Amino acid sequence: MRVENKVVIITGAASGIGRQTALTFSQEGAKVVVADLNETGGRAIVEEIERAGGEAFFARLDVSNREQSKQVVKDTLERFGKIDVLINNAGINQDALVSKMTEEQWDKVITIDLKGPFNCIQAVVDAMTEHGTGEIINVSSIVGLYGNIGQTNYAAAKAGLIGMTKTLAKELGKKGIRVNAVAPGFIATPMTAGVPDKILEMMKEKTPLRRLGQPDDIANALLYLASDEANFVNGAVLSVDGGLLI
């Protein structure tokens, strides 16, 4: 098993990419902390993991809340004694053209998608430093690399996450902590469910593989970066987009 006995905190784990990542990591031997605001969905994932013989617990987490981030880390250490991997997956989008984007839309996306990972990283870094090893993986986006009309807030947050990844790879590498990012393309999740069909069809046509990504495509990339197979990978941004923008 590729992450056997590793303790993994996954934010936004109640649905979409986070849900599949929790299931995939559990299948590969990890002990999973399902961190999310959605208690019903989160507890359902924990039950599914436990029915399959895995080990997990649900932690209610609003990533924009620093105290909640600290509490999740504290609870994880009390339960499992260590934290090996943090996956910053939680995120939202509130799209609008820049001329119509409200300050509230800007602030909410930046707070959750950029400040949220910062809060979680700060909460976990001391435990990883004391342990002498750790992996932090940030879920960015193709939009953070190339931009997208109507997503100024989301693009800024996801681009900022890439800058954070590269900076912390330099800062924390000497402490034995690797920091990497995954940049998904268009993935079939609840977040993209509201995108008009004609837009999704256009994205499929532009993608050499002629399909949208699936949550397990991203979960498998995250699994690689969290595994010992990637123990010399640091500061990387792995695009998982079917070749959309090559």
C-alpha cells in the first residue's frame, strides 16, 4: 500500500475531489481525517471507509476559521499521534465579470481558497517539523496557471496558492517537509455541475483526451505526491488537465 499508516488530513473531503481522495487514500492504507463543513456528507464518507475496514474520523472545519484549523490538528494528534500529509482541497467559486464582481464575492473566494490553506498550513507545520517529515499538497487549478474569463477572484486565489507552494517548498524543505501542488483542469464534480453543457462540451473538444477529468484522476495524482515514490519532488505543480492547454 502506497500510504500505509500515514495520517492524512483532507479539507473539503465531503464531496467531489476531496471525497474520492479520502476513499483512495484509505484504500491505500492511510488513516484519514475527513475535514469539511458538510457534516452529513463527511460522516457518510467516514462510515464508508470504516465499512471497508479503514480508519477515519470526521472533523468539522471551516478553513477560514483559524481556531477551527488548530482544533482539527489538535484532535488529529490526540487520535493518531502524528500528521504525515495535509491536502488543502477545500474551495469555492463565485464567478462574475470583474466589472460586476462584488467585494463580497472577491473576499469570500480569497478567504476560503487562499487564506484557508494558509490557516491549515500554519496549524500543522509545527507538528510536521517536530516529526521531521511531512507532505503538504495544495489543490490549485488550471485557472491559476492560465486565467479564465469571469473568475478573477478564483484565478487570483489559485495563482496565489501556487506562489505559496513554491515559497514554502524552499522554506520548509530543510525541515523535511515537501510542499507541492496539483492543478486540475475541468473535472466532473459538484463545482462544475452548474457550468452550462455547451461550455463543458467545448472544454471536451479542446482537450486532447476528449473528456472531462474524473475525481479519481486528481486523487491518484495526490496519492503519488503523498507517497514515498515522490520523496524528491518538492515545489512542483502537477497539471492534471488532459492536455487542455498544451
